Amino acid sequence: MPPADPENGSLPGQPEDIDRLIHEPARLLIMALLSVIESADFTFLMQQTGLTWGNLSSHMSKLEEAGYIAVEKTFKGKRPNTMLSLTDTGRDALRIYRRTMKGILDDLPD
């Protein structure tokens, strides 16, 4: 479940508000990539992230369980094709995560 939204009364930039699911670097990269494209297939995400098949699959499952990404498995001819896209819940969670991190980092001295 995403942390409280700073727009809805929570103080921005509180460390306890960091969404730990997104905060993991590989999952943050997956979420960031999916936020700027409509959808991507598994192979494209492997190439863009540099993650192994197993590693990407594991992170994908965690994001899917949280409702942050949608996974559609089909076939192209006889070959399996897995497409991933960011859900509205995932897009909102990433927006809140970004705002929370910005609040934390903006509080640091230069």
C-alpha cells in the first residue's frame, strides 16, 4: 500500500512515508521506465534495465502483487510474449514516492 499522500495532509518528505517497494533500485528503474511509455515487453525491460531474466521476473511479480503494474501474457505465433504497463495505482504511487523523496532531499543543506 502506498504511503500517505503529502497533498492530502501528510507532511512531505518524512522517511517513514517512503514506499519501500518502489525504493528498491531495480523496481524504481522498472517503474520509471514504464511511467514514460504505454507498455513494454519483458525483453525490452531486460535490455533497458540490465537485469537478468530471473531478477526482472522477481521484481515484476512484487510490483504486480502490489497492483503497481499490469502483466499481460500472450503468444506471438508460438513464442510467449509478456507485456507490462503501469497501472493507475502504480502511477499514483510513483508520483507520491517522487514527491516524498523530493521533500526529503530538499530539506538537505547544499
